[in-house]
Amino acid sequence: MKWSLKIAQVAGIGIYVHWTFLILLVWLVSAHAMSGESAGAAAQGIALVIALFACVVLHELGHALTAQRFGVTTRDITLLPIGGVARLERIPEEPLQEFWVAIAGPAVNVAIAAVLFVVLSVWGQFHAPSRIDLIGAPLLESLMWINVVLVVFNMLPAFPMDGGRVLRSLLTAWMPRVRATHIAATVGQGMAILFGVAGLVTGHWMLLFIALFVYLGAQGEAQAVEMQSIFRGVPVQQAMATRFETLSADDPIQRAIDELLAGHQQDFPVTDGHEILGIAFRSDILKALADADTGQRVGDALCSDCPVLDVSESLERASRQMQEAGCSTALVTERGQLVGLLTSENLGEWAMIQSALRQRSEPK
């Protein structure tokens, strides 16, 4: 994720802190200052937040390391003010595997809360608080109860939270994955509406934010799984664009601008006459035009890291490769020869057409 600082690496997984995390620390210091708390109380509040996010990292590592056991790699873990995000390469489709990956994160929080409970009980300092507060509250007690809250919240059956994935994994054991996802997503959106109503009634804006997050997350998950089901087993050849212009690496940048203006094509394959060198993206062409002298070539605006696909490769795998590479366009070849382009727009339009055809064929 952009604007993130790498702070550690565990089992080959990079752990990053997004710059917006500093906003939370600044808010805490300001809140203590405005409430007249001492510097020691402010330091304790910051220590609690850091400890809390350490628990969040452990939660995400629970997901990541469990996924690793099933052959799924994790790209990275990023800390944000609202929590942590572990970017798994994919979500396991085997119901039992998805269940264990989903449950692993909350299980870590249960273990942390249990250890803190034992420590506090041995010290004779355990008691149920009337509220959980980041300001002025005992550190270990607050941390224990916050982990309990994290378990309860994450296990609510609503995408994109862990409970939603647990629900889908259980449903998938009895029905197709697409239908199970739609049911779990509908449950999640129903809960999001309840969160939103509760936020409006109580005046807690955070509940409104959570409602939006859950609603959009459930909707996105349902759409993504439906797209995967449509793409599965379909060769790239069926969705690729076969009418396109190519550019030479030695062409002046003005040639690329002329092609942009002359047609609908946004990105251009670049060759040296025989070998495929990469893609000149519209954004890079415009940047090169703005930054450089009149002698700049198309080769100076070249991206060579985007996927090169075979016509027989499945759209499901092609889509995943494009997402992992961060490229909106991929080159398609047959026996080493360039025969097409696959773009995000192609994928979206093809999926919409297939979805419409499916609906037309369904009994009414």
C-alpha cells in the first residue's frame, strides 16, 4: 500500500504502518491535553494504542500463517487507524480451509485475552469495567477487554469481517459458493443497516462508518465471487480485444499522442519490430509528454512488468495476475505472437454480457 512504512517482516510477510496511523496518535495526545491529563497518562494512552495494534498485527498474522499452510501467500499486512489489513493472494475456496483461515484471527485475540485474564487474576487486579476507555484506564485490563470486543465484533456474520467468511464457509458445505456468498452478503448488508440505524439513533458516527464499511464490503465480495464464477474455465481468447494499434520503442512520443486522439485505445503494446517489449500506458505517455523534451521516445514511457498471457489461459487466472501486477491491461500471445489485449474494461463488459445472458436463460 502506498505511503506506508515497513516496520518488520515475519515469516516473509512485510508489516507496514500507513502514515494515517499518526493521525490516531496525534488525536490521543490532543485528547489528553484537552482533558487536562498528565503527560504520564498521555503516554499510557499511547502505549495502549500501540499494544492494541500489536494485537491487531498478531490477529492478521493468524490469518496469514494459517493461509500459508494451505498454500496461500500473503503479500503484506498494513496498519491503518481503523485496524489491520492482510492482503492474501486469494481466499481459499475449499470450505474447511476458508473456515480455518477466517477463525484463526479471532482465535489469536481469544488467546491474548485469556493470557491477560490469567495474569490479572494472579495479581488480584481483575474486575469487569463499566466502560472501555483509551484515556486514564489501566493498561492490561483495557487491553484484555478490547481483545474480547475484537473477537465479538469480528465474529459478527457480516462481510468483510471474519464472521461473514465463517458463515460462507459453513454454507458452502451445503450449496454452491456463489449462492452461499450471496446469502452471507445479504446477512451482512442487513446487519449494516442495523448498524446505521443504531448510529443515527444514538449519535455515534463510528457506527455509521462501520455500517458503510460492512455494506460496501458485503456488496464487493458478492460481486467478486460472481465474477470469478463467470470467468472460471473461460479462455482469455473470448474476452480479449483483437483490434489494436502497436507502437515501436523508437517512435516519438507525439506518435503515441496522435494514436490516443485518433481512437478509443488507451494503452499500446510496444515492440522493436520482432520482440514484445511491454506496454505504453496512457498515464505514462501523458507524463512523458509533460516532463520531457521533444526528442523523447515511446520506449521512455514503457512498462515491462505487466502480464503476458496465452490465449488458452483462463480469465479467472488472468484477472488475478493483472490484479497482482497492478496492471489494467495485459498482452495476449499465441505461439509467441501478439494477438490481443486484455483490459479491465474488456473483463467488466464481458462479465456484464454473460451475467445478462444467464439471467435471460433462467426460468421466470
